[in-house]
Amino acid sequence: MSKVGIVYFSGYGHTVKQAEAVAAGAASVDGADVSVFRIDENGDLPEGTFEKLAELDAIIYGSPTYMGGPAWQFKKFADATSKPWFTQVWKDKIAAGFTNSASLNGDKGSTIQYFMTLAMQHSQVWVGTGIMPSNTKAHGPDDVNWTAGFSGALAVSPSDATPEEAPRKGDLETARQFGARVAESALRWARGK
């Protein structure tokens, strides 16, 4: 058994869909127990979340990319992790991340890098997507990893798209496969300890 948690913020509902796909992928792995913790509009998590995070084998971070980085609500959560950081409670837990923005690039890499830095400060072990890109002329938004995210799962939700319209099926399938990879990695890592 491996316990996987997803901690994320969503401003408009698009990142909720991405988080749900990550969770579905992780839950599809035999032996994985998945918990989802949504950061609210004030940057807060439900009471007792930090105690639950301490019990996990893997933590997946998620946030939309706003102005080249994660939303302030996610940053508030990250700042609040200084207590677990001080005691290194998350040391050797698997870590991974996903993000979404309106543009194809949108500096999503900066958000993933922010998650990686947070994970490294907590002495976690980072897992990327492990998914080859769909990068030929024939590929587009309906294909898996068409945004070519290697360090984390990336999604595009055009600024005029509703959460029902985006992220598109390729990005959601990428998120699902990514969630499964993180859960599988956590199971392997737990067995090796």
C-alpha cells in the first residue's frame, strides 16, 4: 500500500479537472490510496491537513500558472510548510507537480521549477512525467503530452474556455498517466526502503 496526496489550488475550475485526472490515474494503480487536498480561495487547507500529509508516501503539487508562477494561494501553503521543513517530516517522500495556464507556454516551467525547489527543500524525491511528447505536425491538443512536459504535467486552458471545454482530452490523459506514474513510483520507493 502507498499513500498519495494531491495538494492543489484552482482559481477558475480548470485546474480542478487536471487534479481530478491526476487523482484518477493515481487511484488506478493497485495498492495506491489517494487523498486530495484543495487549497481554498484564501490560501487555506482543511484543519488537520498537515498531519495527513506527514503520513503520505507521495505529495503531488498543483496550481495554475499566474504571471509566471504558482497562484498566491499555493505560495501561502508553501510558506506554511516551514514547520514540516524544519523537522524534515517529508524527507524521502516522492514529489511531483502539475500546472495549467491559458497559453501554450505561459511560463509554466517556472511553476514546475517552484514545485521542484519546494520539494528539494523538503528533501523529497522528484518524479517527472516519463511521457514522450507528441511533437509532429499531426499532433495537437487531443494528443498525450503535446505540450512536452517532462518535469511535470502541463495543461492548456484557453482564457475564454470554460472548465467543461478545457483542459482538453490530451492534457487530461497526460495528467491521468502522470498520476499513475507517481503512484507506481511511490509503491516502488516504499518497497525499497
